[in-house]
Amino acid sequence: MFLALYANENQELLEHSSIAMLGRTGSNWVEPEELEMIPLPRGASLVTVPYYIPVGLDGDRLTYFESDPSGRGQKAYAVAALLPQGFTRTLLPACVSSRGAGDLPLLGYAAVGFKNGQVYTAAVQTDEHRKWHPVNYNTARLPERINRQLRQYPYNRILQHLAHCSLDYSCFTAQNIFYRRWEGGIPTMPSCNADCIGCISESHHGADSPQQRLTFVPDAQEIAEIAGDHLQNAKEAIISFGQGCEGEPALNAPRLAEAIKMVRQQTDRGTININTNAGFSSGLSLLYDAGLDSMRVTIFSFAEDNYVKYHRPRSYKFAQVSDSITKAREKGVIVSINLLVFPGFTDRESEIEALLEFIRKNPVDMIQLRNLNIDPDYLLDLFDSQEAGMGMLTFLSILQQELPQVRIGSYTHPLRCDKRE
């Protein structure tokens, strides 16, 4: 049995000696199975869930505890884990709001419990996470690195924006540009052709967006300047268009295509990737022809009605997404699905069947699992259903069984791997 964890007003993390932990899948509270829990991985952080009361199991009775059960007369707060890249959440925390309906911050809360003197979290490892371990970021010399590159490219507006993202938002892909390593993000487009309810750079339902969106459209020279530098000098280099601080990068296709051609005249090193909703097919075709190496397509649901309800496309149909994937693979572009994962929804039988049908008709190289950061009650009010999930472990097992040719992971990997230090 995993014991319930909670925090008091002093932000002390405490376990309840007699209350069993519960997790949440969809709208249901469940006791976690052993395989759904792992010791809290390095790089994870424990946080309180704002205004939420922990819920546990006392024998066979649900228990809500608003005050610290240790008798100190303090309030009790629900606790959750924020997972590093490479780990997929299996259960949400079991808790209830103390102030009625309230929008949680856009974070991917995972359930936590305590057993044998150790903190556990509801997760499974789905990729190697060395590159995305927080210890590699926000280092003491980061400001010095930023200033050095800003002096090198004093008029590049993208670099100035990335400096802001690195220092104010601790964005890892922005910081990688200055560390000259791995995947570096290059935002280029403020506008979008979708209105996703979980957008992290525009507020849609009361929760503040954690990032400020790009406010300008850079020219091809600015894009190529940063991209070329990174691909020539970074180890295991990837440059990715389509970051959390921008809209849909394919809308900027003419400039991106020109920049890609300029970069490839300088170097054949590294991987050029785009993160996209794949709705603007004609724009993406320009990029395939220019030399794009890989494309990651974000999808919440492969059932068209649910896709439209979540992504709220403004100027494209779901059919254009599959068309973009087909054309990309015909051009030799490596295609990944960026699957927004939510326990109790993603693992519904109907959702799994829709996913399998889509991938069989539109083959891809990889499925990247991304924990969806959104208020659970808000999401499930929109996608109300009596259909229960089959469990995230069952979902993963089905993917591996039914799609053995598709790699399962959590992030984009380099295609032209140069280990240069």
C-alpha cells in the first residue's frame, strides 16, 4: 500500500500513517497498481496543488482531509509531482477543490505516494532523460553565455527573444541555443491557425498562459543566422521551429524555406525539425522541398470530433493533417506524432482504436508521449463520457503490440548524429 502524501502550511511534505494513496484516471479515483508507480525520478519536483484538498482511502472509506492530520492545527494541501522529459504520467493526483471550480495552472500534475521510506510517483519511463535533466540547465554561467552570443549577433531579434525565454521562463530549448548543444528552439511566427484549449502562450479558459508569445516575424536572414550557428557548432544538433512561445510555424513557410536553403548551403550537419499541427499543407510542402529533415505533429485525439473540440482549427480540416503526413514521408521526412497524453482519456478504447486506425492508414516513424498540462476538471467537462480508460500501462502495451514498427518515446532525437564536443 502506498501512503497518502500531503503538505502543511509550512510547506513540509508529510505522509499519512494510516491513509492509503489514491490516484485519478479520468473522473475516477483508483488505488494505484504497483507497476503504475516508480520511485520519484531525479529531475522531478514536488509541488502543492493550489486550493486542492488531498483525498485518500481509510480502509474502504474515502477520506478528505482539510487540516493537517498530525494535529498541528494547520491546513493540508494536496501534493503532486512535475515529471521531467522522458517520463509519462499514469495517474493524476486525487484531490478536490476547496473553493469550488477553479482553473489550475497549466502544469502536468502526477499523483504521488509514500512507501518504505521513499516517495513514489505515478509514471513510467518512456525515453532516456539525460539531456532534459534540470541539472543541465539554469547553470551559473548561463547569463555569460547569453551575453556572449548577443554580442556576436547584436541585431538578431530571435536571439534577444530566446534570451528572455531562457532567463524568465527557464525554457530548455531556448537555453540549448546558448549552451550550443542538442535541440534548440527557434520561434518565428506569432499567429496560429488553431485555437487549442491547452495552448501555453495564449489564455483560453481563465488559467494564465505560462509564456508570452513572440510579437514579431523575423526575416530569413535572422532565422538562418541562428540555425546555421547551432547546427555547425552544437553537439547532436537539432533546430526546431514551432515552440511554446509561438503560433503555427508553417504559416511562415516562405521565410522558413528560404532560411533552410541558406543553412544547407553552409552545412549539412544536424537535424532541421518542425513542430506543427500539420494543418497548413501547402506551406509544409515548401519546407519538405527546402530540406526539412523531420516533422512532429501535435495531436490530442485521432477521433475527428474530439480533435476539433480540442484543437479548434480555424482554417483547416482534420483530413489535411493526414495529407501533410503522407506528403512528408513521400519526401523522405521523418514524421513523429506528438501525442498529448491524459490518463482516463488517451487510454479509452475508442481513442486507442482511432489512433491505431489513423497510424495504419498514415504510417509514422515515432509516437512521442507528452503529458498534457491542463486543469483535469475543465478538460473532462468538455469531453464528458461514461467510457473509462483502460489504464496507461495497457495503452502502452497495445501500442507496442499493434505498432511494433513505430518507436515510442518522449522527444525528438537527432537524425544526423555528430558527437562533436
